[in-house]
Amino acid sequence: MLAVCQKEAERDGKVNILLRGVATEGCYVAAMHEEEDAPTALRRVFMGLHPEVTIDGLHGAATFQPEREHRGAPGWVHGGLAATVLDHFCARIASAALDSKVATGTLDLRYRQPVLLDGGPYRVEGSAEPPGSRSVRVKAAILSPEGRPLTEASGLFVAVQR
């Protein structure tokens, strides 16, 4: 069910936040605006989106356990949060491949099936192509317990100066 979000947060008599748009009922964005302490809500949302990544050469693996704060449509992980997990994961592989801090140059996503809130933990796997002097291409996916790709990402990551 879709709900229209139009919330105003007041602090000291001034309007600080105005959100207008269409969001899925129960969506993490809408829920944050109902929290009295938005920074605490944000911390809960982003906890768990940066799984510990194990790197072996140009390959990486991690486990992602969705939390209720990651919800989008009822019962699903929000697509933007699945993208965040994959962006972080790919960047970790790219950083190891280039032996440098990296920035995301491009990130293309393919949402094949929903990532369910109660379907985890999910395996995240990916690999980098042989790196160039300042950039590397990485592919990764959040996999179902049966090993099917649910959300796939491919991107170009660029070395940044330290």
C-alpha cells in the first residue's frame, strides 16, 4: 500500500524538515520522520549495511543480515539499502585490488528478486577484474540462501589520493 509522506519536524518553533513524496507504507524514510530522535533512527538504519568483508586476492565475501530498520515495501529490504550494501562491498574489493582508498565512479544495479527482511542471513559475493593503474571494475551480488542472485551490482571504482 502506498502512503503519501508529508511530515514537518519542528524544533524551537522552526521547521527543519519537510518531506513530500510517495513512499511505501512502513518504508524506512517515512519511519525516520516519525521518530522523536532522527539521528538515533539513522544510526539504526545504517548499522549492518557495512558487513565485514573477507578478501582473497580479487575476490570477496560477506554476510548481510537485514534488520527491521532496512524495510522498504512490507517484508522487503529497501532497494536503496541493498544498493548501499553492494556499494560498500564492491568498494572494499576495489580498495584491496588497487591498494588505495577508492571512490565509486559508476554503480549499475539489477534487482532480480526482492531481498526479504526475514530471509537472511544472505551471502554477498563479488570479484574484481585485473586492476588498471587507477581504476578497477567490480561485480557483486546479494545471494539467496540457495545461491540465486537477488540484487546484482557492477561498478567502476577509482583510486583517490591518500
